[in-house]
Amino acid sequence: MRDTGNTFDNEAFDEKIFKKYQHAKVSVLSSIRPDLYCLTKGKEIFLRGEIPHPIFTYTKNNRNNYDKPEGLLHELHKDLAHDDELPQVIKEQYHLAIEERLSKIKLLRQTQALGRDVNPEMSMRLFLEYSKQLYGTVDADIFLKVMQTAEREINRMIAKPNFNNEHTPSVERLKALFSFYKKSHPHFVSLEVTPRIVVSRTPAVTDAGLLKNIFEEGFKEYGIDDSWSVVVDSKGARSTVSVSYNLQKIYLPSSEQLIKRSKRKRLTEARVRGLIAHEIGTHVVRKIRGERSVLKLLGVGLHQYEQGEEGLATYREQQAQSLQGYSGLEAYLAIGLALGSDGAHPRNFSQTHALMTDYFLITENTSIEHAKELAWNRCVRIFRGTSGMVPGVVFTKDLIYRKGNMRHWEAVKNNTLPDITIDAGKFDPTNEQHVHFLQSIGIT
């Protein structure tokens, strides 16, 4: 394995308490993934305009019984209070991690309430509140810069001589959106449209089997053993690469989905290298290193570690492609529009999808069918776990990508990254409390 930090042969501080903590697993992302029918047949019906709103159901989550993990977590609070051997600083980290898992259970229970609750809107409002507690909400200053960047991208495209005039209605709707936002944001300054650096059109990977082979080589490159595997989504519902820590698998989109990717996210050789650095070199490596450290909790993550880890992962992904600027623009834009951060009313799935379709139609200079597909993929991510029907109710997790990426770039620029092994486990390297805690228990 590449050098990713110090390992320890001694028993971990939290060897005993961690076993019980692991029995109280809570998997948010897999639980709020809509049923396969919703992501395939339901998607087709919606994109053809046969129904005004997509229908999201969550059979897997509905089968989950959260009473057991919730009970175990409350017991752990009590166990920690009576544990005279575990250092107090470690107890504090466990208390925080336990509370975070309890909040995730509360969020998942609101998704369960859909379909059987007499007041589903109330459940969805609570879902949003728990999501904000876990992942935060839109920052007004960041959203302003996102809107400035989005406007510049649109202006850049419509200034091109080959701009498709049939897209003019979409341009007008987007201009109206920006105009309305500017009225209440006098500090908004339209960014200068500068020529984009043209990168040579290198071939893209569109064969899922080939991509699987490349990721398997990535495991070897990072010294990951055969307990980890790569799986291609045969159902055609997955549009992104993701990691399952519980199953020790990396899931890839099908060839059909790879072909439909955004033009700006084509899987060139450099982008694939970036994805491997993101998914394997960061997420998987940090899990393994954390499990082998003096604190097993680092294998699953300190309280609110995700923003920092995604910031590091996206930074590495960009470095592999020699990219500048911040990542996560489209996610931040979509969530902001859904929440009504532009000053208009909050929006449901269909309303947000319509605006994001306009956005992709222009910025990708593509067909309406492809734009709808890209908008669908983006909106499913931010409305997962919800009914999609209640305006302003979204899953806010994808906000952490841009915020975490910004914080990491700033730390690199200001040379403020900590003098600590950055891959020692799952913690936020830009969080001073995390760093001080790890140093206090001898992780350097």
C-alpha cells in the first residue's frame, strides 16, 4: 500500500467499545435510495411527461427496524459513563459519534413515515431539519459565488457562434432567474466571460467492463487486498461511482449510464485517475488505515468527518486532472434552487428539475433529452429520502462537497494543513478539534 500513515500493533484504545458501536450500524445512503422501479420505469414515465411528479418509494428502508440500533446507542452512552479505563477525550468523541448516528436514525424514520403518515408534509419538514443538523444548509456567500459562476458559464455558451437558437426559451428563463436574484443581492457582480482553455479531446471510457478492470488495478496500486471488489450496476439505475464500506465494494454505473454522462465529466484517462484517487486512494485507504490505528473509530469516522474527507477526496480528484477552481457547483446550485435560496419560492422535484434541465441544456449544448437525463440524476441525489413533492425539502448532504473542497483548497493555499498523517483515518483535516484530538492520543 502507498504510504498512508502510521500503523499500530498494540490493541486499540477502543477495542471493546467499538465492537458494540459497530453492532449499531446505520446506513443512510443505501436506506434512502428510491426503489428500482422509481429509478427506471418511473423515471421513463416522468421524463416522457406522462406524470407531473416522479413517485419515490423506499421499500428497503421501510423494512428496517431502527429500535435495535437506537437502543444499543443509548446503552453505549451509559457504558461510556461507567467506563473508568477509556480516556475522557475518547469518550467525548464517542458521545459525539453516537449522537450523530441517533440523528441519522431520526432522519431515516421520517422517510419511513411516508405513505403511512396522516401528515407526510410534517415528516418531510422534520427530514429537512435533521438533514440540516447532519450536513448543514446553504451558505448565502457560497451560493452567491455559485450563482455568479453559473451565470458566467451560461453567458460563455450563448456567446459561442454555434449556439443553438432553439435553446433561447431556456436562456430567457435562466436570465429571469438571475435577474430576480440580483435585485435582492446588490453585491452580485457578473463575472467576465474569459475563453475556456481547450483541452484535447482524449478518448473516454464508456465500457463498464473496462472501467471495472481499471478500478481493480487501482486496488492493486494502493495495495488493497481481495476482500474488496468492484461491481457494475446491471440494472442501469446508478449514474455515479460509490463505495459501500459495509460490503467492501465499489459500485460503477453501467455502460449505458457512462455514455450518458455530462460532456464535462467524460471518463477520460485523467478523470478515471481522479476517481480512483477519490474513491480508493482516499475513502477506502482512510477506512483501512483507521481500522488499523490505535482508535478503531477512525475506521468509520469521527463526528462530522464527511465534509473534510470529501474535500480532500475532491481535491485529489482535481489534482489528478490538473484542474483549478472548486468542485460541487451543480449540486450546490440545485439544492439552493430547491430551498429557494435565490429569493424565489422553495421548489419541489419537478420545479427544480425543470430549471436544472434549462441549465444543462445550455451549459452542455446538448439535446433536451440528454439535459433532462442529467437534471434527473442531479435531482434524484438531492431529493432522495423524500417524497419529492414538498417544496424546499431536500437531502442536503451534497452541499458538503463544495464547502469541503473550498476549505481544503484554502488550507493548501494558506499552508495551514496540519502536521499529521492525513490518511490516518476518517477525520476532517481542516477541523482543528479533530486534529488536536488525534495528536492528544499519539497519532501524528
